[in-house]
Amino acid sequence: MAEITITREQADPRHGRYVARIAGIDAEAELTFTRRGNDRVSADHTGAPHALRGTGAAAALVEAMVADARKEGFRIIPACSYVADRLAKNPDWADAFAVERPWGACLHASW
């Protein structure tokens, strides 16, 4: 599997995105986010073009956001269904999320 490079870009103080790239593929996947105060960040949308589907790029974006949340002390609001799905499959990430019940059909935000 090719190495995925993740970067975090800030559009302005509240908005940004995580970007995944793979050498030799002219495409990028992204996870957009919005800061909701000092300790909450909503994961708004995850998208991967056809060229990156099945490469693990989208999952790597969520993993990077979880790592940053733990390191920087913010909690993620899973507004994006893909991020919510990744959380449901990785319950050990619950400490990085601002949800009361992270698995199941309904996510209840505690914000």
C-alpha cells in the first residue's frame, strides 16, 4: 500500500481541512472542519475522489484528526456521517469525541 501524506490547512481561524495525498496520484482527499469554541471542532465533511477510493486515505484523515484532538485537547463533533461511522468502528476513540453515546444509530452531541 502506498504511503499516505496528511497535512492540516487553515482557511481562517475557524475553518480548515485535513488533506490526504499519495505520491503518483493526482488527487487529494479531504476532511473539512469548523472550530466551535476552544475545545470543540466539528468534522463537517469527508470526501475522496475516485482515484483515492479504497486506498485508506479517508480513514487516515479521521485518524489524524483523532490524534490531533488528543494532543491538542479538543473534542470532535462528528457532523460527517463517515466520521461517525469510523467512531462506531473504533470505540476506543470515544475520549476524542463530544458525544454521549458514540455507537448505535443515533449520535447525541454534548455541546
